[in-house]
Amino acid sequence: GWAGDEVTVQTLVDSDPRLPGHEFSKVTRATAAFPATDLDCSGVTVPVLVLYAAHAPAGAREMAVAVADAFPNAPVERMAVPDAGHAVNLDNPSFFDRTVRAFCRRVAGRVDA
């Protein structure tokens, strides 16, 4: 329900010619189906970092909570990436890189590169 109504979706498709409509439809269907996945993450016990865009639609923030909750036996850090829309690593690469590197340092004691 958070992907928007048909008019909104069509406006998004029409305004971004880099992604053909049929591909956009695939992405939208996959995203909408994700919360219903039966993926079992209970065996994961290592730290997990879930990043989401601060300016993402409410549904994306809800999905970040659902992803974090999917790891019941792992320590999970969930963080909003400021000044980011959908593609957090492209919208705010410096924050994204610093955050992921800091997480890796805390978890593994080092980070390569």
C-alpha cells in the first residue's frame, strides 16, 4: 500500500526515462512482496547494520523496522541516512561510507581499504 496509487506510480515511471516501465513494475512488485517473505534469519547471530533513507516514504522506514526485526538473534543497528532519498549510498555517500566503515571496525576490529 505504500508504493502509491496508480496515478503516482505512472507519474514516477513517466518522469524517469532511465528505467523502463516494465522494469519499474518488477521493482515495485518485489518491494511490495518483501514484507511477506518467509526468509528465516533466526540463525544469524553476527551484528547487522540496517540503513534507510531519512527522506524515504513511510513504507520504506517501516520496511527497515521489519528487516531489523527479521534478525531476532542478532544485535541490530538501525539508522536513518540523513539527506538521502531512495539510494542512500548515492544520495549521501560520505555518511554511508563513514557509517559502514565504523560498523565494520566495531564488528571486526578493522576495515580494509
